[in-house]
Amino acid sequence: MLAYIARRFLIMIPMLVLLSIVSFVIIQLPPGDYLTTYIMGRTAAGEVFNEAEIAALKAQYGLDQSIYVQYAKWMGNILLHGNFGRSFFWGRGVNELLVERLPITIFVSLASLLVVYALAIPIAIFSAIYKYSWFDYMATTFGFIGLAIPSFLMALGISWIWFLITGGMVTNLFSIEFRDAPMSFAKFVDLLSNVWLPIVIIGLSGTAGLIRTLRATLLDELNRPYVVTARSKGLTETRLLLKYPVRIAMNPVFSTIGWLLPGLINGGVIVGIVLNLQMIGPVLMQATLNQDMYLAGSIVLILGVLTVFGTLISDILLAWLDPRIRYGAEG
């Protein structure tokens, strides 16, 4: 097991180096840069820029240097000082923006994730055990509906229904009087009163997908000979299910943990934009549209690093859950 973990960890190191390069290059791929977008917008508003002003702006934003120098400075500041640079569009440090948005994003995404697991796992198990029952048909119908309806459309529909019932609009995580106020206990209580809708919307699609996956995998395992053998030896039904088929059927759940860590950051991007939530998703979209390379690149880099670490955790958990995985790797 230790050799398996060490091998996975060593593979991760060059992946992180390559990931930092790819993250920076991806942001540079669209033609032009932030300054080009900025000048085009100001020119459309009637302003005139001469070459000296453009050169001064390039020097101010560091865009007069080669991409290699820009990448070296960016990564040097991150590794040595923990500084992700400065956002051109927001006029603020990237660290400041991340600290402002990350806690709320993680809170909403983690709460949605807990809702997904708390609902999907027991529903999928009961649906597989009592297949073709009325409960199974209800769970299957719910799963198909959840997978078929896009999250942004679900957000609009639930918001509209809520407006018809209560006359209020849930399009923000905070009430008007708390939106610009510093975090306090009263603001946190206000957050709890408004956060339920994003949690429900983000969680519904994930719940539907997990129900379908876990149900299908568990149905395959319930027909295996080892289940019949264990049952014939007098094992109780509950112990039999939890110790053998459910454990093996959880492999697809554990294998997707690599997506969960970045999902905590960018979870519900479209929902965040539709409902105007103070999360990372809308910031990433705005940074991409304005070619704000340090802000967009930093968020992409963080998501990539979390994906690599999440995959490592997923590999370790899978090796613990199913010894055949690590034994196969050693062979």
C-alpha cells in the first residue's frame, strides 16, 4: 500500500509543473489581452489613445514582456510569496478576491455535496434492492428528470415558483442590507436563510446522476456468485449488503472524488451566474471575458491542482476499498 501511494505521489509532481504551464498558456491563447479589450471598450466610448499611452499601459500591466517572463514572475510570486498577482479588471489583488469568495463557495458546494450523498446513496441502495417496485420507479423518474433538466433552467424554474408562492425573489445569498456589510453573526444567519435554494439546485443534478450510477453498479453486484454464497452461509441480509456488494458498488463513487475538490470551488458556476451569487464561478466568467490573465489563470491553476490532489486521494481510497486495484498495479 505504501509503495502504491509513493508511486502515485511521484507521478503527481511533474503533473503539477505541467499543469501550471498549461494553465497560463490557456489564458494566453485568445487573441489580444486585457489591454486590447480595455482600449477597444474605451475607444468605443469616444476616447483616443496614442502610442505612448498604450506603451505606458503595457508597462504598467507588465504586458510588454514575453510570455516566458510573465509566467516565470507569476509562478515565482506564487511559490515564494503566495501572491497570485493583481486582477486587471477588478483593480485588486487576486488573493483578496479569492479570500472574499472562496469561503462562501466552499460552504455552498460542501453543503450541496452532503445533500447529494445523504439522499443519493440510500435511495440508490433501496432502489436496487427493491427493483421494479413503486419506489424504484419513482427514483428512476426522479433520476431521469434531474439529469435531463439543465441546472440553470432548474434555477430559473424554482426561482419563478418561489416567487409565485411567496412573492419574493431568491437571487442572492444575502439580503440587501447585508450585501456590502462585513461578515458577522447576523450576516451568517441571513446567509443560512437564503442559501437553501442554491444548495437544492446544485444538489439535485448530482443526486440524480449518483442514483443512476450506484443503482446500476449495485444491481450488477447483487447477481454475483459471492452474494449467493454469503447468503447461503447464513449472513444476515444487512451485513451481507454492506460488507460485500455495496462496498464494491461504491467504487464509482470513490473514483469521482478527484472531481469533488475542484467541484467545491467551481461548483454551480452557471447557477451562480443565473442567481447572482457571491461565488467563484461568476468571477471566473468575468475574468475570462475580460482576459484578466492573472485572475483567470490563478483560478484555473487552483482548480487543476485540486483535481490532481483529488485524484491522488481517490486512488488511495480505491486501493483501500478494493485491494484488487493496488495488487493489479503492482503486477
